[in-house]
Amino acid sequence: MRTVTQAGPLRAAIKGWRNRGLTVGFVPTMGYLHEGHLSLIRRSRAEHDRTVVSIFVNPTQFGPREDLSTYPRDLDRDLALLTRQKTDLLYLPDAGDVYPEGHSTSVSVRGVTESLCGPSRPGHFDGVALVVLKLLNRIAPDTLYLGLKDYQQYRTLERMVRDLDVPVRVVGCPTVREKDGLAMSSRNIRLDAAQRRQAPALRLALLRGRDLVRSGVLSAARLSSEMSRAFRRSAPGGRVEYFEAVGAERLERVVRLSPEEPVCLAGAVRFGRTRLIDNEIVPARRR
Ligand code: AMP
């Protein structure tokens, strides 16, 4: 696997592939890779001649009191995993290469960012949209692979690509979970043993919400309070940031969900300083 840290050699490598008519899939990550990331890489490899992975802990998507400096990192381990997955190219930029002096443009995707994580992480999705747009401009892949675990991020980037005519296909890949249902996340390593035991409560609360939706409950307030209650019951050591039920396409807050549209049930909880998110999409047809 080749590793590049600068935009110039990155573009040159991709141009070489393009000249040979090869297709390119792209998987952006913040590193500390796990099976969730690897599932995206496998999908890209199955569908493309070449796969580019980026590792960049993007400062613009972290708030001033968030965990940028303590975000888990282990580059040697990541390199070994990427080599084993036969990744073709790792793009490992430094912050100065992505955000040179004088950088002053922002990218703001409205609508889909106003519910769920939007209010509790001001500026987060602007930071995500900015960095992914820059990476797409540098790499110009055929396909962008994203995890549905970060469902609001997926919808935000899908909207950005559509609104700005970015010539890339966006593919959302299913959430990979631990045996007990906890969604894999680089941040799970930060949980102590007691917190780790309680963390699957996030998923259980969302499944409780799913059962309610399936039984015909469409009041967003009722779903939110039932999911919070279910979480608190099985995770006394956790704190609820939100549980919400919104339409799965536009992620708009509504009083009553439409029976015609899939529902996105999403939650964010904290165990100590560790913030975990998860979601469950309930299709309209199975209700
Ligand atoms: P991150 O490194 O957390 O920024 O994630 C990089 C990409 O991997 C994003 O598209 C995530 O949605 C995706 N991802 C993270 N965790 C999982 C998971 N458990 N299952 C599937 N995809 C995931």
C-alpha cells in the first residue's frame, strides 16, 4: 500500500490510474480502524479497481469542548489493517495541507442538520461537509462510501453532493455491531468495563422505539420519551443527550411522523466523557 501526505502526489497517483481507465472508490475515516471501517473498504474493493482510504482527524468538525486532542489514534495498527485489506492508497494529510493559512470558505448544509446531533454539536456538520468536499475535489472518486451508523452525516453529505453537483455516487453501508449490539466506534475504547456493559442500552432503547413505531405509535414526543426511559432503565451510568424520531429522508422534526415515510430513530448518550450515537431506520412497508 502506498501512503501519501500531500495533495500533489495524491492527484498524480489518481491521474495515473485514470489514464489507464481504472475506477476509484473512496472511504474517508478518522482512523483507529475497526470492522465498521473495514466493511466500507471491502465494499469499495468489490466495486472498484482502486480504493483510496483517508485518515484525517478533522479539527473543523470538533467543537471547542469536544475530544479532538484525545480522539483515539494508532497509526501503526491502522497501517497493518489497511495493508491486510489490500487498500491501494492511504491519504494521510496533515491539517496544514488541508487548511492552509488564509483558508476562509465554509460549507453549510441546511435542513438535514437541524435535528438530532445538529443542535448539540454546532458547526460539526459544516466541518464534515467542508472536509469531505475538499477530499472529493482532490481525489475525484467514482464512489464515496459512508457508514449508516452516522446516519445524519450520510444524509448531509448526500444532500451536499446533490446540491453542489459533485460528480460522485454516494453509498451508505450497514452498521457493523459488536455481538451484544453495540455499534462499533473508535470511541468505544474509551469506555471502562462498567460503561461498556451498559453501552448496549443505546441500541436496546432504539429497538424499543422501533417496536413502538411498528405497533403504530407515530407521536415523536412519545417515542422520544419512551426511548429515553428505556435507556435510563438499563444504563443508570449513562446520560441521555437526545433520543429523537424524525422522517428518515429529510430528518425534519415533526409532531407526528408520516405513516408513508421511513422513520429514523436516533440517540446520543454519554458515559462519562464518551459520547456514543446510534440509529435505527424503520421502513414504512414493514409497519
Ligand atoms: P469515522 O472514522 O468514525 O469518521 O468513520 C469513518 C466512516 O466509517 C464513516 O462513514 C462512518 O459512518 C463509518 N463507520 C463508523 N463506524 C461504523 C460502523 N460501526 N459500521 C459501519 N460504518 C461505520
